[in-house]
Amino acid sequence: MEAKGRRAGVNANKWIDISQPLDERTAGWPGDTPFVYERAWRKEDTGSVNVGRIRMSLHTGTHIDAPYHFDDAGAKAIDLELDVYLGEAVVVHVPGARAIGIGDLSGAELGQAARLLLRTDAWPDRRAFPAWIPPVEPELAAYLAVRGVRLLGLDLPSVDPLDSKELPAHHALAAHGIHILEGLVLDHVEPGRYELAALPLPLALADGSPTRAALRKLV
Ligand SMILES: Nc1ccccc1C(=O)C[C@H](N)C(=O)O
Ligand SMILES: [Zn+2]
Ligand SMILES: [Zn+2]
């Protein structure tokens, strides 16, 4: 007989939410479409149900970038391989970095994980868009690709400087087959090995997708 608390769904090793809540106060990219939820139909009126609709930039809160975001010939959200967004991930703490490069990861245990999540702590107040973020150095892409990394996630709204037009890190990562997950919440996550789930929506034409990202400690 299974011990109490060990049944499926009541496991002590719970999934941890690492997503930003989406509401009117979520800090979007300056000038981009703000998040709005509204009830298209109200239960008072329909007699049966509330039916909501949302309007938002796909790059709001916790989201993935489809390559089409920065490459007109790039893959759309629906085309992205599910395996990239499900599986073992390593969380590495890189606090206080001016930029995130190979040197910041040399001491880290990347192990066999194909997914690397960087906890920078550089966006402490997520209700306001940051004035500055530490960018990912494009040279990191080749270093990670050699180690088998296929997804780079971080607790920042971009992997490039906020005013960048060339987006060197986005392009370098894509050129090395590394997908991008932005806007994570990792304040409460200790470095280590986890299982990650962060699937994009099957948006057929889209340049990105919001995602509900979650981690579970690997034991
Ligand atoms: N929403 C925008 C509007 C204008 C210019 C850039 C963005 C971005 O979102 C860039 C960011 N590096 C991103 O991939 O999420
Ligand atoms: Zn994005
Ligand atoms: Zn991006």
C-alpha cells in the first residue's frame, strides 16, 4: 500500500510555479500592447457563464520567443519542438553580473541538462519594467551548444540589451539551436537540478507565446 501523501498529486516534491501573474499590473515592454482581461460575456447577462478574452503582447511576463520574433524566416510558436520545453533543467545563480558570459558559468554544474535557467536577481521589482538588465554575451551560445543546452531561460525580459536593434544574443542562440525563455520568476528557487515544464501555446502564426513555467526538484 502506498504511504499517505505519496499518492500521485499529493507528492511532497511539488511543482513550483516560476511564472509571472498576468494582470493589468504586469510590466510589459515599453510601448507594446498592455495586458487586458475582460469578460466578453457576463454570467449576469448570459444566464450561464462568464466568458473572458485577453489582449496582450506575446512578449509579456513569462514567455518563449519563437525564432520568427527576430527572423522573418524563423519558426512560429506552433512549430517548436515540445521536448525543448519539457525535461531536466539546471538553475544557476549569477547575481550581480554586468553581463552574463562564459566566465559566470565556469564554476556551475551543468551536468547533462539540455535546459539552463539563469537566476540573475537583476529585475527585483517586476511591477516596473527594468531600466537596465545584464545582457547575455553572444559568445555564450557556442559554449552552451557544445554542452548540449537547447533552452536558455532567465528572470529578465530579454537576453539582449533593452535598446538593442541587432539582438546579437537572440541571433547567436538561435544559430546554435538554443531556444529562449524570458521573464521567469526565480527569486524563490535554489540552484540545482530540476524538471522543467514550460510549453508554448500552439499559436500557428505567432512570434512568441506566454507560458506557465514550473519546476520540480530532481531527487
Ligand atoms: N516586445 C517588444 C517590443 C519592441 C521591441 C522589442 C520587444 C521585445 O519583446 C524584445 C525582447 N527581447 C523579447 O524578445 O521579449
Ligand atoms: Zn520575448
Ligand atoms: Zn527575447
